[in-house]
Amino acid sequence: MSQNSDEIQITLPDGSVRPLPRGGTALELANSIGPRLGKAAVVARVDGDLYDLTRPIQDDARVEILTA
């Protein structure tokens, strides 16, 4: 679990880890990686489950941003 309760740790497919505010969305994550990814994103896979891009992520997770 994250040391700061207001921040969670997101592990990306390449193994890198990015902080995200607790309750942040996959769309916010995608935009933080790059604006082109944010525009191309259609859905996210969060710990194996599909998430709408605007669904809040509450805990540390493995996240993959999926594009068309």
C-alpha cells in the first residue's frame, strides 16, 4: 500500500510505476503519460477487469490503457 493515503501506485505493462491521486481515473493516467494516448484510449484494464475511462481507481493496481 502507498505511504501517502491520498496517492496510489499504478503499475504499467512495461513495469514502470506512476503515482495517481486516489480516485483518479484511467483517462487522467493516460493523459499524464501523453496527450495522444489520452485521445486514443477507449477502455482500461485494471487488475484484469475492464474499466470505463472515467471510473475511479481507489487502490494500487496494474493498469493497461487500451486503444482502438
